[in-house]
Amino acid sequence: MTAIGAQAQQLLAHRRPQKSFFETLIRSLIILCVAIAVVLSSVSICDGRWLFARGQLFGLWHFCTVGNDSVLRCVTDLSLARVEGLSVGVIPIRSMVSFAVVVAIFGLELLMVSQVCDDANARRKWAMGSVFILVSFLLSATGVLSFSILLKDHLTFTGFTLTYWCEFVAAFLFFLNGISGLHINSLTHLRSRAGKI
């Protein structure tokens, strides 16, 4: 056997098994849902107005009041809201939810790269991307929960704005997709190990 033939045979021996259509579909849906969660979270943070209560709009960046002429007057000085700890407490909340988006973008990139570059490290990249998505869930959920605790005296179920619910849904999607990504990775790893035996 020639040297080229031996190398070709060695490459074929180390070649990874082809993914099934179902596995490819599931992985593509996970990537799509993570991308949607990143967009929802980004929109929610950029707008940042999460709670409307008693004619006041509380947010991550602004505090707004509705005047008699129904005009919204917003200020960036959150101490004017007269809520104890709001001006200081909202700083780590902003940091957590913003950092959650950054971590999720890195996780999304790793998930996509693991599918495009089908090399020996693809499974490890997918697992690391899924872990990043779970870290995004922890940061995002902590931010949402902290905001609710900080404004507990003003909370009403109907007072939460659409952008708050966007962040809530994004945190939920981060959790589902992070867990799903790790689960499908472990299932395919067990299947590939069983195929080698």
C-alpha cells in the first residue's frame, strides 16, 4: 500500500459518523432559539422600561412620570423615584443583564462554529457554548428577580411592561436551550461511543 493510500485509510478511520437529520434539525432549532433569545434580551435592555405602576414608569436607565397632559417625562436620576436603594441597586442589575447578552453571544458563536467546522473539537465547542448559554440564564434570571425584589412595593402583575416580559422569555429560552444543548450532546456522545464498541 502506498503512503497516500495509508493516509487516506487513516483519515477515513478517524472520520466522525454522519449526523442524522433529526439531530441536525434539533441543533439548528437550538441555535435559532438562542438567537431569538439574544434579540429579545437586547431589545429589553436597550428599552429598559420594565414596570409601570401608579403613573410611574420604572426602568433600568430611566424613571418616568406621566403628567396631567399624558406626556411622559423621563429622567436618568433614579433617586427621584423615591424608592429606597433603586439608584444603587439598579446598577448591578443593568450589569448582569447586559453581561448575560454578551455571554450568550459568545455561546451562540460557539454553537454555530461547532456545526460549521465539523472537526474533532466540535462536540467540546458545542458543550462549552451550551454552558455559556446556561451562564446567561443565571445572569438574566438574577437580574429579573433582583429588579422585582427591588420594586416589590410597586409590583402588580399587569404593571410589567412588554420589555420586561421579553427579558423574562429570553431568560427562559436561555435555560431551555442550554439544558437541551448539553442533553443532546451527551446523547450523541453515548451513541458515538456505542458505535465504536
